[in-house]
Amino acid sequence: MLMEDRFVSLKEASTWASNYLNKDIKISNISYLVQYGRIRKYGNNGEVLVSLKELKEYYDKTYKINQQKEENINWSLSFAEYSEAERTKHVHRIHPYKGKFIPQLVEYFLDSHTDSFKKEVYFKAGDIVLDPFCGSGTTLVQANELGIHAVE
């Protein structure tokens, strides 16, 4: 079925995308697509409009590619079930830093559990972990929580 091209606001695009994909697509998600040139911005006098046809084409293409890659993804490392506040717990919210790991990812590799992906324990309390790039210090904080020494 061919879709006629309609131009809608970011809010309308977010509602359409949420219904189309059957998941919560925020206005900020649509704004990101515009800001980074994934879809074009239309409108005038400061009003931002997007093409539903372009948005549909973008999502169709993206989800087709993602479905092909999906078989190689370990979903236990997606941490999608955590809200933004949970992914940036305690000291990790002190300042914004786009390149930081979420604490749960670092904790996953440092803690003492094993699963189908992590076959062995890499660190135990009292060990030392080196974080040569340090960034925002997530590895240092998570290691400290687990009783592991950390140096930068």
C-alpha cells in the first residue's frame, strides 16, 4: 500500500511512529532523526515538520537491517528494561558525558555471576582492574562497589 506524503509535527510523528512500531517513540527520538540527518526537516517560521513517508522509509529500512543482525545480539546486555534514571544511578548522574558506559554493563563484566554469554568470572573482590581511559569513572565506581580495586 502506497502511503501519501503528509507533513506532520514532531509530536504527531512520534504518535504515528509509536503506533507503527508498536513501541513508545518519544518526540526526542524523532528530533534526533532530524538533527542527525536521518530524515529531512520541513516547515517554516520555526515550525518543524517531517514527512511521514520519509519516516516510514527510515523505520522500514532500519528495522529490516536490525532484524538481519538480531540473531547475533545478546539481549541480556541491552539493559532495555532499565529507565534512564536507573542506568545512571547515584554518582553517574553528576555530570553529562556522552561516552560513558551504563553502570549495569560494567557491573555485568566485573561481578561474580556467569551466564550463557559470560562463561567465566573475570574479577573477584581484592583484584585490581585498570581503566586507562577512565572517562567519567564508571568502571572505578562499580569496581569499588564490588570490593575490587581500580586504578586509572
